[in-house]
Amino acid sequence: MLFNSATFIIFLFLVVILYWSLPHKPGLYVLFISSYVFYGFWRIEFLSLVIISTLVDYFAGLKIYSSQNQKHKKYYLFLSLFMNLGLLVYFKYLLFIIDNFNSTASLLGLNFNIPHLNIILPLGISFYTFQTISYSVDVYRGFIKPEKNFVTYATYVSFFPQLVAGPILRAGEVINQLKSKRSFNIENINIGIRRVLYGLFLKVVLADNISQIVDTGFSQNISFLSAIDVWTLAFLFGFQIYFDFSAYSHIALGSARLIGIEFPENFNFPYLATSPRDFWKRWHISLSSWIRDYLYLPISGRKVLDTSKGGLATAADSKQGKLYNFLPLFITWAIMGLWHGANWTFVFWGIYHAFLIAIYRLTSVLHFNISSKVKGFLGWGFTLLFSMLGWIPFRAKNLDDTFKMLGKVFNPYEYNFLGLRENDYLIAALIMISVLVAYFISKNLKPIRKFTKLIYPVAEIVQLVIIIILVFTFLRPISQFIYFQF
Amino acid sequence: MSNRFSLIILITAFIISFVLLQIFFGNAKATNFEELALGHETSSFFYRYKDHPINISELDSLDKYVEGWKSRGSRNIILWLGNSQLHGINQYKGGDNTSTGYFYKHLMNADYDLLSFSIPNANLQEHYLLFEYLKNILPVKKLIIGVCFDDLRENNIRDNLIPIIKKNRIRNLLILTATGKSIVNVDLTNPGNDDLAALNETIQKYSERSLNNWLNDNWYLWNIRPEIRGQLFNDLYMLRNTVLNINPTSKRKMIKSNYNNNIEALKDIYLSAKESNIEVFTYILPIRQDVKIPYDLNEYKSFKIYLASLNVAQKDHLFNFENIIPSKYWGSKDATMFGKKDELDFMHFQAAAHKILSDSLWNNINGYLKNN
């Protein structure tokens, strides 16, 4: 089910009413069944994959915990990994593998072609498989005890607010909340509704409207784009994907909050980051943290953490600047890229970010005689420019287009004309200014409230009225969330 | 702030929002934004002959045209493609006619029927699409195409032309050219006016459609949402113009990529016409000359030279009509800025000027009609 639809609003309203009007145990059943209904509204046949993944990991978790023999524990862990990664490889990467195999064979002059299969990518498979993998691994590591109640465990895996596009949460963060005694409070309802509203605003008003400019821009003949156009498109797509994905997270956090469950934040003004490391503390925090604990730290041979907070950056503290530490960094980022999509453009995007982090690590140990404010400002400027530029491979059709577009940015002769509509530059600039203003307000909310005691509630009503009117006017499922395709 | 007070603020905001929507849009009627763009001094006038349209703007009117064409003897057709200049009459008075109407009268004794298809700000890719479609369903023998430099900034295929691309026969023809291919590709990704585009092939499509239909039938504000969106975009456009002091005389630079796509579309029209043995007459649209035109003059000059180079083999099939309309026949249109009344209209003129355009065209192509 799409969040940006009237059906979801009605669905959420009914689930919340039903959940709070029933005692705890039946309430849990409501969440479990409604989560499957939520997924089934996309394509009911793919619900079987969620069920298989849930069942295998449920039993694997119990077996890993109860086995006394280390070998057996490993065997059950392997079973869980094999099943989840197998599903992921089959549904997400098999076509990519076949394509590359066929291309390589043709390059080598071999005369055979593996025929294409008609495979549909199941919605949210990258998210729920990662979540269930983390569960089995955490049980294996002894971080958590397996959940004995199947309905509780299945609800954790399929919990509708985060089933199809995250945040990717650890069992410890959700299961305990599902099990603990709940109490209805107004704060949750108030915050929940507001988060859902903000999310819908970001998606249907901002992201969906920016997407039309971005789609047009990226479909143009690249030879007619200037370097300034490439920058503009990079910024516009950067805003689109940020609004789109943070919208999803807002609605997920808000919906969960309406039933009394708190998720950790997934975004924190990423375009205000002052370094590439800082960026990954602020962008898709739950995925970065997952990659940190189940990929980067294990292959770096370092101690893992047990939280979906902090992002990938917290892992880089101790050995930064050491060359031998770069191989795991690049491997991790290539995989991180590939997780986003079965295309070399995503691998390039991952490696590009690994480069940024590597350069940051190497240069951050150097000491410059400049004030911390200037350093922070320069850091912000460079991080913003290069993280935005990083969206080019993410959005471009293929590597060829990526290199052509990036090539323009580094060619001074490509800066002497404009190839987009005047509005496109204006919109990109206005959004950047708005993001800065929003950041300033959110950072200074307390003092603003203090000095505008009487005006503040009025200002808040005005803000909410604008959001409600715009959401009402623009709410329609014309496009999916970008992260659905991952 | 207490939670209770915060919730009261939220509820208050909801109430105010819907009260405001009701006040401003509760009795709103469907707005024709294309009509609105013409302004109060210019009226749309689609020429009809004996209750059947000769000049149309929508595919929906095509059946009615075909009905009339058959009743008139199913003669070979001259197809005239243009923008709103063809159907917009400034200072309209009863009995006025458009260039289509005057031209049709010229044709009364010729062996040709006329179909004039005018779409506001139509770009050449849209013309290409229409041409491919119409020449496949009607016996088009001549094509008159008006080229407006300003419209070459446009690149999108509007939603109401998308049904053409969905027709397999036309789709198969389109993919033979670069322009056609890109039009077909756009169609694949463009949700167009399908509000449920993201739900294709999902079960939710059925619930969402039923819910939307029910809401449309039972809640006026829900039904009028497309109008509210249109109004919001129009206000934003006016705000931009006001803040940046953009008016009709502000210079509009060429958008290289869009310009190139449109020129390529024109080449494809020529090629397709040649293959189908259709004679093409191209003219550069009249533009008012009493004030500085809103183009980069070097770009405009290059455009005219390039257009001539495309028609070098048939120089007498390209007509430059940019200067043919005297100043007195041009009018004004509604302001596109807040706080202003009227603005110069560079596109639409009075009925007398329609006659001039029609006569100029007739004088230039009359001979070719007799020869065939």
C-alpha cells in the first residue's frame, strides 16, 4: 500500500482506532494482520516471500539460541543468510548477473546468450531481508534472545510502517516495545499525526513536483546540457530524493508513533553535514548503521555495535588515515551501492562516496591554521557540493551518461551557457535557501518559542494550515517512493 | 507547550484549513486555464461549417470533424497545424472569423477540405505526433505548418495527446524516428493525468479508484482539487513574474535541448511527409513589430536561417509572415503580474489580421492546389 494515497489514510485511521480499542494481545494481532493486509495491497502473491523469510528466521533464531554446539549455531545462521541473500540475489540481482554474463560472453566473442527471465522485484525485499538477517546475526552474536512468540516476531518483521522502505530496525528496538505494556497518550497521537502530515507534504507537494523537472532534465540530450545544468540537476535530484525518502521515514515514524511505538530518526538535515563522515551520520541512518554492524566492522575486524543509530561514520574513529583501512571501506561502499540497485551506476555511486570518505580521512589529520567556524563552513560547502554531485550516477541512466555529465562539471568551457528552463535554476536555489531556513528554525526553536510566546501558536497554526491545504490538494498516488525500487 | 494544547492547535489548524478551502473553492467552477491564458480581450473561436468543426483543438472533436468531412464529400485534406494564434481573436465581435474560417472560404471551389488543428503553445514534437496520426487516418495531401520560435522552448507532449501514443499502429510508426522514439519513451514514464499512475498492477488500484470516485461524488472540495492545484500554480507563476519583474517583453532565451528536439521533429515531419507524398508549406508566425520582440535577436535570426536551409530545395514552400500584421491589429492580454492590469499580447490579433494571414497563405499556395 502506498503511503501517499487516500486508501492509506483510511487504513491507518482504522488500524489506530482498532488497536487502541482492544486489549494488548488482540491489539498485537491487529498489527500483525493489518501489516499483511498492507503488503497484500501491493501484490498478494509476494506476501509468501515475507512469510517464508519470517518463518525461516524465526526457527533459525530459536535453533541458534538453543544449540549448544557452535557448529550447529553456525549452520543455522548460514541457513538464515543463505535463504535471505538467496531471495535477494534471485529477485534483485539475477537479471543484472545475466546481463553482465551475456555482455562478457559477447565481448569474448562467445556465441551464447542466457535468455532473460521475467522477474518482478518484490516490494521492500531489500529492507525486510536485511532486517531478518540482523535478527539472526544478533541472536548468534548473543546480543538478543530469540523471540518465542511467533506473532510478535512476525509483527516485528512485517510491521507496516517500515516494511517496504525502512527504517531498518533491530529486533531489540521494536520487539520490546511490541511486548511491553502500552498506554494511550495524547503526545503520541499529536506527534504521530504531525509526522504523517509533514511526510505527506514532503512527498506529494515537494518531491512529486520536483520529480517532473528532474525527469525532464535527465531525459535530455546530454550534449545540450551545460556544467551549470548538471549541477542544477544534481541539486534538484538531491532534494527530490531527500524529500521523497525522508517523507517515507516521517510517515513511518508517525504511523508507528500513533500506535505508541517509537522508531529512531532516519534523517537529520544531511545537506547541512560538514564532512562526508558527518553526511553518513545524517542520511538513511538505519541503513548506514546496518552496513556498519553487519558488513564494515566485521570485515575490518573490529567490534560491532548494537543499534540502528549513529550511521556508518561512527565506525571510522579509531584507525582513520591508515591505508590498510581503506580496502574494507571500498568493499563496503561498493556493496552499499549495489544494495540500492542492480546497476553499475550504483556501484560507482558507492565507490564515489568511499573516495570522499577516504579523502576526508586523509585530510582531516592535517592541521590548518583557520578558525573552526571557517573550517566548518568550508567543510559544509565541499560536502554539499560533492554529495550532490554524487547523485548524478544514482539518477543517470547508465555509466556512459554519468561520465558525460560529470565530465562537464570539470570542463571550464561547459560553464558558458544554460540549457534548462529559467525556473529550474530558480527552484533549485529557493529549495536550498528553504532547507537552510528550516535548519536555522529547528536549531533555534526553543529560543524562538521563548521570545514569541503569544505569536508562536498562531505561527504554528498558519504553518499547519498551509501544510494541510497543500497535502489535501496534492494527495494522489502519481508516483511511488524512490526507495521502493531498492 | 502542553500536549493537550499542542493537539488543540493541530485540530484548530484542520478546522481552519477546511473552512478556508470551503470559502475559496466551495463554489468554484472548473477553470479552463488555456482560456484564462488568452486573457479577457481574446476569445477562442473555433470555425465550424454547417455545425461541423473545421478548426479543432482536442482529439475528442475529431469524430465530429470526420462526420462533417464525410458529409462534404470526403475530399482530400489540407491539414493546418498551429498554436492558439489560429483560434484566438482579439476584441472579438459577432461575425468575426479566424484565419481558418477565411482560408476555408478560399477553398470552397477547390478540391480540398481543411482540417485546422490548433493547440496553445504547441511544440513541433506535438505537431509531429498529430501529423503521424492524422495522415494515417485521413487522406491528408497538403500540410501547412506554422512555426513559432517561442514555442520551440516547449518540450512536453500534453496529456490529451497521449492516447495517440497508446495506439499500436501509430506507436510502431513513431519508433522509426528519433523524435518518435523519445515521445514513446516519455509516455512510458509520464503519469500524465492519471492520478493513480503509481498503483498500476496493484490491488490498491481498485480500492483507491473506488474511494476516489466516492469522494468525487460526495465531496465537492475533493472533486475540485485539480482546479485548486491549477490555481496554485497560476498564482506561483504570477508571484514569480511580479518578484522578478518578468513581463511579455522580457527576453526569452532559447532552450538548446528543447529547440534541438523541436527542429529534429520538424525534420521528421518533412521526411514523413515526403515518404507519404504530402506537400508541406511552412510559415513563420506573425509577431507584433511595434515593440521590441521578446527573443534574443541573434538566436531568432539563426533560427530563420536554419529554417530556410531546411527548405532550400523548395524555397517557395517557406513563408516568412513575421511582419505581415500591422500594429493596429495587435491587442493586449491579462496581466501575468500581480497589481498590473493588461500586458502586450505578442501572439493574438484581431479578425482583420486573421484575414491578412489567411490571404497571405492563400496567395502563396493557391497555385500548388490548382496544379494537383
